[in-house]
Amino acid sequence: MAVFLHNKHSEIQIDNLELKKKVDAIMANLNCLDKEISILLMGDDDIRQLNKKFRDYDKPTDVLSFPQNADEDPPIPGEIILGDIAISLDIAKIQAKEHGLKLKEEIILLLIHGILHLLGYDHEISEQEEIKMRNKTRELFKEIFPETILADSCSF
């Protein structure tokens, strides 16, 4: 498994090695050790451009997921690339305060959310799918940060 991580944000520094180790643990839990994932950490301006281009929303967002193959594409035999995730560190910093989390915890929460989307989870389909994704997110977060309790106000 490979995790490609790039922090494009000029002001917020992240411990890339620690983050990669946590992503490795998440991927192991999801039986995805044979998959590759790319993670781009950025600011609001950059993620706003991506959100506008790919989702037609002209505003920044916390996390975007780009699966290697869209649902309508035929699966590629032996495909190892899961996809790409983009995270706004500006929004993550704000949400960390709102959720009572450290920045690194919020980033992992967003990464879990993004990885689950890459695996086909979709909270926008139905209430049942939203509950399924929320439960899986919380289960994975607890594996990474067993001492941290996610507040009920946290929608993930």
C-alpha cells in the first residue's frame, strides 16, 4: 500500500509521517492494504476551485473525494489506486474547534470520511446509508484515537 501525501498549505504544517501511519491503520482496518491513495492538504482557495470545477459549488468545503473509477466506469482488473482526497486545512482548523478536537484528529476524521466515500459509502443516498457511514466513521476514528470521544454535534 502506498499513501502519497502533499501539504500545499503555506501556513499550517502537519507531521506527514504521523498522518501516513494513521492512514495506514485506517486502510488496514478496511482491508485495503493493497490500494494506493493520494492526499492533498490545501487552503480554502484551492479547494474552492476544485469544488467549483468538479461539483459546481463555488465555495470551499472540508473534504473532497475523487475515486479512481466512477461508478459508471467498468472496474479495472487488479486496480490498486483507490483515489484522491483533498482537504482544506483552513476548514479543518475551524471544525476542530467546533468539534472539540485537535487539528490532527479533525484531519483524520475528514480522511476517514473521504476514504469511505472512495470505497462507495454515500451519506447522501438515504438516511440508512448516512447512519451506516456515520457508524463506520466513528468506529474507525475510535481505532485511531481510542481516548477521544466524538461529540454528538459532530455530524460524521
